[in-house]
Amino acid sequence: MPHSQLAHRWLAPRWLALHLAVVLLVAAFGWLGWWQLGKWLEPDPGGRVITDLPPVALGELTNPDRLVDADLAGRRVSVTGRYDAGEQLFVAEQQHAGRTGVHVLTPLITADGAAVVVNRGWVSDPGAAAAAVPDGLVTVTGRLRPSESVRAGSVGGGLPPGQVALINSAELVNLLPYQRLYDGYITLTGQRPPQVEGPVPLPDHPARASRGALLNLSYAAQWWLFAAAAVFFWGRLLRSATAPPE
């Protein structure tokens, strides 16, 4: 078919409507793809807030029935209670300054009877004097952390009594006698009154702003695939409409 006839056919009103519809669809799909990509790339505002907020009373932020999710992880909290020395545990094979030791996990019993596990820091071994538990009422400040499931370099089974490989809430529920136990744990950053010869404090790693969920990235790819499919089928339709009869 001569080019002049093709141009005349493709500029007919019904074809113009099709061309316009395809252009609008491709533009819309492309914009939606870029929007989803932007959502994936933008920093998580919750991460910035977590870093900047002052400590919040643990009981006001969460409760023993709530999991430590992304909205809570890394939040600075404070809680007052008494340490339960008889239920203290240790996380095995923890490194500090090139030395292997343990992290000290001490349950803190709050005024309403609920317990929260506090990671008080590093000691060289469970029998170290620094692992001794302070008496009396204390106010703990720290960062709320989610339950651990996997950690690089964590040890396997066969640990001595009183030691664990991970700070895993599902395991701690079976090891500790409390009816109400907060999910996750607190990494200690401050304590009143302070313990003079206590464990070595752990680094205070605030929650970092993270990129959006990978779901947004997959949505972006899907929208761009839709745009490509629209162009492909548009081309197929034009080709079939202008093909000579067999």
C-alpha cells in the first residue's frame, strides 16, 4: 500500500482515537512506574523519626502483646523496674575489641509485673564480676530491638546452661517464667543509678532510614511492562490492518 494511502488511513478518526488512547496509556503507565520507583528510592521517614525522638516510656509505646515491628525497632525507650538476677542469661560468642565473650541479658520486672529483656552489654565470661546484677529500683534507657532470628556467625546448639545463641523472643518465652514478656529486647544505653563496674556498653546504633519496600520496585517494573505491551500490541494492530490480503 502506498505511503500516502497508509497515512490517510492512519489519520482517519477511528485510528486517531486509537493513537491517542495508546499515547495516554503509555504516558500514564510510564508515570506510574516512575512514581513507584520514587517511592522505593525515597528515605523512610519513620527511620529519621526513630533516630531523633527522645526516649518514650516503654509502656506508652508498646505492650507485651505487640510485636516489635518496623515502626518500633530502634525507638529510644525508658523503663523502670527491678532486675531479676535469678533469670539472667548470656548470648554466647560475642566479640569486643578482638576478644570473645558474652552479652548479658537481664530481665527487668516492671511495676505491673511484665518483664522486658535488657541487653546490658559485653563481659568476658558469665562469671565476670561485671555481670553482677544491680539491686533495687533502676531506670533503664535504651533502644528497642526486634527479636533475632538469624545472625551472621551465631553459634549452634550444645551451649552451656544459661546461654543462648540469639535473642529470640520465641525461645525466651520458654526459658523465662513470666506470664507477660515484652517482645524483642532493649539494648542498654543508660541506667539510673549507674552501675560502676558493669558490662561494657554496646554501640548505640540508631535505626537508619531505609529504602522503600521492594514491592514498590516490582510495581514500577510492572507498570513499565504494561507500557511496553501497549506499544507492542499497537504496532501489531497497525501491521495487521495494513497487511495485504492473502
